[in-house]
Amino acid sequence: MRRRSARNPLMTVKTQFTPDDFTSILSRYRLGELVKFEPLVTGTVQTNFLLKTTRGVFVLRYYENRSKKSVRFESSLLVYLHRNRYPCPAQFKNTDNVFVSMYKRKPLVIFEFVAGEHIRNPNDAQKKQVVQKVAELHHLTEGFKPRHIEARLNYTIENCRNLAYQKVRNVGTLAARSKLKWFEDELRILCLPTSLPKGVCHCDFHFSNILFKNGEFKALIDFDDANYTYLIYDLAALLNPFVRSFQWDTWFNFRKNADIFDFREVRKTVEAYREHRELTRMETEYLFDVFKLSILYDCIWYYERGGVEDFFEKRKIAALNWLGRETFYHLVFCGKMC
């Protein structure tokens, strides 16, 4: 599985809440009276609090940078998943009989507290459980469109291009504009047929967003990046066809023509996925392009990292272009040139 480099460090709470704030919020729910609260500092974007009340323990998520419609997308997705017994936290309705509340002009949702732990170094069995849950998620969400789908950043080529332009405007440097030319060229050669199956992907299937209990998969949390995209985007994001020593902070130690591929773990991941959801012919053929798209989105998140001439994502894309779609297919699905 591809290791995610830290997009953001552990955050402190972005919005400060007082006991009176929580009392006011809880007055719109039937969850008891506030006993105590504490911040959850493992999030990277939104503000999260653990609330203990006279009726139990809950998690309050305060959305710092999401519109109400975007949060409603997430909420309707979670309702659908929970109804289909997918392991994710339940939400609680307020006294207006809705899941998404507003407080100080920002949306919030109160979730059930799921006991479990994040595992930094999962074993092979736990990795396989994660891949199984990816496949099961895709079974459920194929073709499913939650409410307010347009309010999410759906991972498409066009949205990737728009994000790059926005990033260049925000950064405003010559280096950023020069990188954009390479970025556009790479987007232009992607081949993603309209017939590729689509659905809702979590888009951040990292172990920091997974809870285990007694070594077993307990729940998938944090659907903040979930969106309607190519169904195999989550699978592509789990793949790492590069040698383990080729990382975001070591890539510059490799020559440009070095052999940096190792498909053994990729084949294990794909085989584990196919045990629970079979890939269509189109998905096997164009997994190469969806994988490249996932790297280009990574390039957006880390746009200012690395020089124009040579940087981590550019090195990976160059290696994949040299390999080609057909060879990538053979190495993933045949284990050799077949």
C-alpha cells in the first residue's frame, strides 16, 4: 500500500469552544447534559471534540471549511452506508430531525463514539481487511449518488486541472506557473473513458482513518474527502508499485534512469480486492490512468514541494510513462509480461 506523506501535521483545535457553547449545542439534541469535553487532536482539517454527557460519549465534528451542502453529502452517504451495515459511525439527529446542525455559521454533526485504535504498523492480515472493506464500499456505492453531489470536489481530470490553476494563482510564483505546463501535459495524455464505472470513494483510506479493535477492522471514519469519482480511485490510491526506499523524502537519492519498480505488493493488494469485488475489463485496462490521476492529485496537495525540473510526483509519473499502460497491466494482473 502506498504510504501517505503528511499533508498536515497534527492540528490543535481551530475553533475554541466553551462549556456554554456545548451546552447550547446539546440543547438541540436528546443526548443528555454535558459532563466534560476534550479536543481530539488527530484530525488534520476539521475540529473534533469528544463529549461526555449524562447519556453517553459522543464525537462532535465542527466543519471548518465545508459548506452545509457538502456536509449533507457526507451525511446522506453515511446514512446509506449505515443502513447497509457498513462499519462506520452513526449520526444523531437534532430536535429538528436532521443530522447536520449549524453553529456560528458553520455546520456540525454529532457522531457515536466508536471504541478502537489507529494502527501505525498494520500486519498483513490487517492490510487485507482494509482492502476487503475498500471492495465492500465500492460494491455498495457503485452508481450511488448522495444528495448534493455537486458540493463535493469530485475527482475528475477537469477538476484536477482547475485545482492546479487555482494553486498557481494562490502561490503566484514563476516556478508554480512553470510546473503547470508539465501538469497540463500529463493530464492531457490520461485516458479515462466515460464508461469507467463510477461511485462514491472514501479517497483517504489511510490507517489514521481506520479504527481497529482486538486486531479486527472496527470502523472507517472521516469521510471529509469522499466524492463521486472513478470507482477504482480508492484501489489506485492504495497501490505502491515503487520500491519501499523511494519516498517523498528520499526520491532524490535515485538516478533518473534507476529501476524503482516493485509490483509484488501491488499484486497482493489487487488480488485481495478481487476476492470481494471483481474488476471490469475497463477497470483493469485503465487502472494505470486512474493511478496516475491519483498521483497528480497528490501533486496538487504538495504543489510547492520540489523544484520545477525534478520533484517526487514528476519522477513517479515519468517512470510510469516509460513503463506504459500495457506493461503496467501485465505486471499487475499477470505478474510478468504475458
